[in-house]
Amino acid sequence: MVWQGKRLPVVRIARRWRTPEGPAFSVDTDQGLPFELHYNEMGDVWTIQLLAELDSKAPGPGEQAEDRLAYDNHNRGQDNNLAESP
């Protein structure tokens, strides 16, 4: 997955569920950062939310810890993978 312009490989899917909009996942990256990913099937958009950071750079007042990524179905298997193969 890509977060704030940086590629972060997903090393673990801790939880998966389905919402009325589409699938959702709780994942951990190779840097130990936990994220929640939601896919809106109608809008073809991923919402990525950082759940906590290891260092104390948590968002301050007026800042958001959320990035919205447009996910083009034609790019599946390229740069927008949720997890990378070993």
C-alpha cells in the first residue's frame, strides 16, 4: 500500500470484515504501523486510516491521519497492492 507517498508493504492482515460499502481490513506494515483500510466498491476508492504511530508524531489539532486514494481497477497488481508477495 502507499501512505503519504511512501510504499509500505503489508506484513499481516489482523482482521477483515465487510461493510455495506465494501471490504475492510485491519493491517500491519513492515514498519509496525497499524492501518485500517476500507474499500468503497461503488466509488472505486480506498480509504486508509493510520490507527497509531510508534513515534510520537500523532496528528495534532486540525491535522488528519487519513489519506484517500483513488484506486484504478486497471492498475491492480501494480503499485497499489495491499500486500506484496515475499
